Amino acid sequence: QMEKHPVKVSNLKVAFEGENRIRTTYDLSNQQPGLTLVGRCSIALITRDGAIIDVTPSARGVLSFQIARFRKMDILAQIPPNVKQDDIVKVQISAQANDLPLYFKQFMVETSS
């Protein structure tokens, strides 16, 4: 039986900026009091045809975290040139912290069209 993972991602919002940038904001929280989580998140786009494409943030170091309780994450990243905004159906946030198993969660992308 899997214990509850101490990392939790919630309140994800996705916005496209221009033709080729995507901003993801989300809450990263620590569900285990007394434990400081140190690690790194990664962001992947999942397309209509099921491809999983990792994206690189525009700023260095923004995916690293050290949290006792809670942190708001705000990541701006380039969309690869071969991916169209309309093809992106989900965003996957992964977090690797301490020596814990990888945590990941997928969110549907709400498009304004």
C-alpha cells in the first residue's frame, strides 16, 4: 500500500504567452510537517497524439525548491517549434524530492478557443 506522498501540486493554471511560450503557475505543498522537502520539478506538455514533451524554463533554477510547507511556482517556458498550442491537451508536473519516489500529476489544459 502506497503511503500518501508528501509533495502535492494543486491550483495549476496555464496561459499561453505569444505563439511559443507557456506559463504554468501552481502551488507546491509539503504534506508532511517537520520534513523539509528539497528537490526539483519538471514540466512536460502532453499532446493530442500522446507525445510527452519536456519543456525548459526561460529562467534558470526556477524548478528547484526547498519547502517546509508551501511555495507558489511560476514557470515561463518555451514551447518547442514543432508543437502547436492547439495540440497541447495536458500539462504534467513532476517533482523529485529528497529520496522519495517521483511524484507526478497531470492537468487538462483549458483552451480559450
